[in-house]
Amino acid sequence: MTPLRSVLIIRLSAIGDVIHALPLLEALRRLLPEARIGWLLEELPAPLLESHPELDTVYTIPKKRWRRGGSLMLSREAVPFFRRLRKDGWDATVDLQGIFKSGLASRLSGARLRVGFRGENSREGNGLFMTRRIRPRAGDRHVVQQNLRLLEGLGLEPPANPPRGSMSIRSEEQDALRARLEQAGWGGEPLLGVNAGAGFASKLWGADRYASLTQRLCDYTGFRPLAFWGPGEEPLRDSIVERLRDHGAIPAPPTTVRESAVLISLCSLFLSGDTGPAHMAGLLGVPVITIFGATDGSRNCPWPAHGPNPAGIYVQREDLACVPCRKRTCPLHGKDHLACLSGLDAGEVYDRIEPWLRLRFPSRAV
């Protein structure tokens, strides 16, 4: 095979999925040190790639603006956008999204070699746009391992020790967030970030359970709780803060996606459901406890999932035949009674994570 001079990664969204694609970026850079490497993605997760040392080019699709005219890929702006992308010249694309619009973007790039998934990771006719398709092996349980398998489509060998992935955060960004926390009443204590929100009902464990588990974690660690929140989650944030008032809980300041990552980097421990902030914590090396419901913890938990320095620990019910269903709402019990989450008691979760907690924070043991 002719040596590749340029490779374009296509992983349009979402935050956690973009983070799980970062190890492939680092593997590509190790294997093709002289190649030009680019990334095509939507605007929401794009700040995570800001100033990334392994990337030469980032193409950002302004999804909100393009959607005002109807279909995302039929926007008037799409034509000159993809004309410029095609003009830049790409030898190959690696499509980690595996859906119609990512496949179409791959085709519009003009790359002759277009690598994508075969099997359940390929949907909506994505395979029609690919010139080489790879099926993950049985042992590729985690999505990061599945992503790295696509390297074979480029004629490359996936690394035996997969990279962790990284994000560039500047010290001045951290200083700015520290100042905002101090204005909110923070005195410099170690922080326990709590993120109770999520985009799907099947990922919401509930304010009561998060607060109850956080109380136990704070009693053990002595950390101060910091309540994270996103758009429309102000009532959930306020509920968490109120329930944890005796532990000195403070609400996180309003943040952008990038500022949220910077704020997480200031935490000593993070608690969340299966959503973007949990994966940010894993990426940034912050120990993270993740509560899983309908999604598959063994596939989607923060990376790295194993080895001497795992990102954290996840908890999921293992006694239900319907888990993981990967549905946004529960098809059996309805959105107000998710057995996979309502059956997880805070005390039970603490008991399951306590051995990990004592290993990770031995100096806090009483």
C-alpha cells in the first residue's frame, strides 16, 4: 500500500464519543508521524480539540446554523464547506460515527480510501459510502478498542497498549475557573464534582440517590461537593446543593463545554452518569465513578477501562435481562420507573465501590 500522506477522522458527535475517538488520533500520530491528520466534527464537542498537538486541521460544522434551513447536510453553506475540505486533499478517511451523514461527509471529502465499520456499528446505509469495512473482533469490548480496529483498514496494526487520549488545557484557563469558584465561596478544598444530569431519561439516576451517595463519599474523603449542571438543569443543580448543604456544596458556575472540562480538571473525584462530563473526567485523569443504566458500562465506561491506571469504576445492575437496552426511554417500565436505575440504591453502590475508593484514596481511610 502507498504510504498515507493525510488522514481525516470523522467523528461528528457527541462529547463522550469524540473523547473515545482520541486514542485513535494518538495511535495514528505514532504510526504516521509525518502524515497530515485532520478531524471533522460538529460545533458542540469541537472545543475539546482546541490546540490539540496531534492535529493539523479541524473542520467544524456549525450544526445549529445549518439546521435552520432544514436538513443538516443540505444547507447552502454545506457546498462551499465540503468544496474546501475536498480541495485540501485527503488520502483516506476513518469514519467512527457509522451513520448516513458521516458516510456522506466521508464521500464528499474526495478521499479514495474510506474506512468504516462492518456490523452493528454501521447504520443508516453508511457502508454504501465506504471502500473498506472492518468488523471489530470479539475481544474488542470497549468502544475505544473497536475504534482502534479501524486502523487495519489503513493497513496499520492497532497498538497492543492503546493510548489514553489527551486534551490540552492551559494553566491560565484553570486560574480563571479557580477565581470564579472563589467568588462562589470556595476556599481551596479538594472538590468532589457531582453531575446528576444527562440528555436521556434512561441515564438519570435521580437527585436523591446522587446526594445520598455524595454524602457518603464526602464523609470518607473530606472533599467538598461541586454540583455540575447543563442548560435546563438548574432545578436539579439546586436540589443537589440543598441536599448537600451540610457538606458545604456549591453550584458550579455557568460554563461552556471547554470551561466545563477545565473545571472538571480541578476536581479530585467525579461522580456522574454515562454522559459527557464523566468521559471528560476520565480523559483528564480525574478518578470517576459512573452510574450506568440502559447503556453498556463495559463498552462505554470512561477510558482507560482496565490496566494499572483505569479512569475509574462504574456500577451497573447485572441481574436484569433487559440491560443494556440502549434505549433513551424504558420500553418496559416507562420513563418514570427505570428498573435499571431505580433498583440501584445509593448504599449498595457505595458498598460496591468502597474497595476501589480505599485503593484510590488510601490516606483518607479511617
